[in-house]
Amino acid sequence: KSRKRIHDQLREFMDEDRIIFLEVMLDDDKVQELIKLKAKTSPEYKDYLEADAEADFRQRIEEYKKVYESTSDDFNYIKIINNERHELNGIRGFLPSKIMNWVLNIRAGRYRHPIYFSRHGQSAFNLEDRIGGDPNLTEKGRKDARALTEFVMGLPHGKDGIEIWTSKLRRTMQTASGLEAAGYRMKRWIALNEIHAGICEGITYADVKEKYPYIMELRKQ
């Protein structure tokens, strides 16, 4: 029921092809590995003894089991089973196919550590209320970057126990530059770049409202 509710809410402003449920399924022995990894690396368990963290997460899984239902063929989905095989349903279109290709080629074994996605601090375009672009950070944005560095360095993982992913836009790389300088592992992905705004790229929201009111209405949806 909850999955159908989410689907119906998304369907109000999104094409059916773009609504995809991703389900990860693990056998019990794989779950035990996940529990141990979660207890050791998750920030929410940093103040727990390892045994207590494992017990808490194991109990959480048992509660999920009572109510969880696997995704049915009524929805578009990608199922990852034990990180070894996949089941697909209803995947069609350019963007869904790109997502499917990425999921089919990823292997959880490559990433035995937490991955943090960094967005950006305040940019010059934020101040000017402009869309998209590749501006630099403002002074406040640089303060945001320093705050991010302090936050991540306060996590329990250590430099070798975490990876930071950003887009390849200037503002996001500048935001994470303090972490890179501190020796954290970084990955920059063009796939994480903000989607180009077309004719609205680089202009203000006020200009969009005046020149392209129909686009402004679409952006609100």
C-alpha cells in the first residue's frame, strides 16, 4: 500500500517510465555481513558498543520483515539479489536505461565503506537568483565548505574509511576541496552535474517568469 501511495504521488508530476523502484535482496548469510559492517561504520552507532549496535540493527531488520512486501509486477523495478543477479520489469526510455546500466554494472564489493555525496555551498548564482551555470562559491559558500570539512573530519570513519563523491562543477569541487586537501578519497562524476537548463541556463528566475512563464510553471511541479 505504501509503495502504491508513493507511486501515485509521483505520477501526478512524473511520467510512468521514470518511476522505478530499486529493491536490494540478501540471503541471511549476506545480511549478517551487512549487520557487522553497519555496526562498525554507521555514524548513528558511533556511541554504541559493537555488540549493542549489531543487536539494534538486527532487531530493526526483524521489524521490517513483519511488514515488508517485495515489489510486484504492477510497478517498474530493478531488483538486486545478493549482488549477483538482477530482475527487471518495465524499464524503458533513455534515462531509465542509463540508470539500469549503472545498477547492473555496480558491485557492492567495490565499496566496503560509506560514500558521502557532497552538494555545494552558496554560489554567486545563488546570490543573483540565477539558474544553473558553473559559478564560484561566495564568501558564505567558502564558510559552508569549511563547515562541511569540519563535519566530515568529525565522523568516526577516518580518511581511509570513507569516500566523497561530487559533481564536476566548480562550486561542488570547491565545496569539497578542504576534504581533498586533508587526504580524503574523492570521486568526481559528470553524471552528478546539475541538469542543463537549456534556454534558461544562466538567467534569473525573474527573467524566466517574464519570458517563459510556462517553463516557470513546469519548474514548480
